[in-house]
Amino acid sequence: ANDQGDLVVTKGDQYDVREKEGGRDVRNLGAPVDLAARYFQEGADEVTFLNITGYRDSPLTDLPMLEVLKQASERVFVPLTVGGGIKGFQDAQGKAYSALEVAAEYFRSGADKVSIGSDSVEVAMDYLASGKKTGLTSIEQISAVYGAQAVVVSIDPRRVYVADPSQVPHKTVHTSRPGPNGEQYCWWQCTSQGGRKNHALGAVELAQAVEALGAGEVLLNCIDMDGVGQGFDLELVSAVSDAVNIPVIASSGAGSPEHFTQVFNNTRCSAALAAGIFHRKEVSIGQVKEHMVENKLPTRV
């Protein structure tokens, strides 16, 4: 939702969705249903709605987003994923609702998958600390009823440089992009609340934990590359896709058709997602697929 309360499609630059000049209004790139329908017509294999504002404390009253799903499902005939507020909560009257009840409402409104973001961080940290499944987490509840294929976990990490891997307990890689002080290693710190809160948890460890809990896919974002248009973080995508056996969707950084070919040729990711370049019509979905076909990558055309 923008400052006027309208539900609009926006796109951030490293998660900042406001214009850099003027009144710093929320960047408005179009109407959600119309854009989703356009992408379906242009050949998108899936469409993802990530609701980054509003109704976080009471997602079942998120009537605008539920209506978007209902309208989109009448015009878009590829899988629809929705994220934002998929978690258990207590309403103003003190009544408790489970994450499963929240997800069920989105499924009834037309979603094929739900994407769990911030809640997955807390869930994964608890699981890694105890080594035990409770059956009560959002991931476990939804996966048990709707299947793992209906549960996507969205990871929002940022790169952290270290001089030596022994300095941190997280999975590190030897990077080809040294840090500001010449550091040769890095790891990716998980965040929540739209990148505003950092956690002592690495992206690789989070992905492994949610796979164990029943997630069927990982949507792997990258705060450092978001909106930059210089390509996906191949080191991040490689590290996570090599560590799990569920599909990893590479996200953040696409600026040209070549970037899609690069991520498929250099990592084990199963899909790649882009937003801004399609919203602004800088690149078409058709151009991306043509480039992939030319490079002999399996592509649905």
C-alpha cells in the first residue's frame, strides 16, 4: 500500500521502495492484477505477489490482497504465490489464529503457494537450537496439510565479509569480490522485517533448516543486489542451491537476459525471478526466454 492507501506494485533499490527525489512517495509501477495478467500473456511461468506493507498484525483482514488474488486467479493461469504476514497471530479481540488458518484463506482466494518470510527465521533458529520438530511451526503446519510444494520460504540475506572463516559459525565462501578491507571470505546474514532486523543466522543454514521442516522451495533474495541490475549474486545462489535438495529460485539483481543465462549456467538454481526490469519494460519475458533458448537452456516457450 502506498501513502494514500492504494495497493500498488512497487520495486525497491536494496529494499528502499520510495522515490529518491521529491516527496519520497512509494514508487508506483502499476496495478497488481493488470501486471500479473500481462506477465501471464507474455509467458511467465509463475507469478509471485509479495505484500510488503499493511495488515501484518491481522493478515486475515487484508481484504485488498485477498481481492487481488481472487481477481488474478480469474486472469492468470500459472501458479500464483503470495507472501506477507503468513504466520500465527492474535487479533484485537484476543482471538488466536494459526498460520495454517491464514494460509488457508489465501489458498481459498486463489493462491497456489504461500511464501513465508520473517516467521521462517525464528522457526529455523528454534529448530537449529533444539534439533527437534514440534509440528506447530508455520512451515510444518502448512506443509502437512497442503504439501511441501505449497510452502515457499523467502530468504532476505545481506553479504558480510570476514578475514577468516573461523571468525563465524556460519557457512562461508572464498569470494571473487573481496571486501572493503580486502577480506577474502564472506557469508550471508539473514534478515527479517524487510531487511530491517539482522539475525545471527546464515542463509545456507536457514535454507537447510526449512527444508528439514517441510518447505518445498526457497525464494532466495539478496539485499545487496536488489535493484542494482548487475546480475544475481552467483556465489550466494551457488552456496544455497548446493546445500539443499529442494528447488531454489534466484532473485534480486537481474538487469538483462544474459543474467538469467548466467545464473542457470553457473548454479544449481531451478528458477529465476525478476521484477523491476519487467515492470519498467526494460526487458521482456520473451527476450529472456529467447536468450535462454539460444544458449540451449531448457525453457518453456
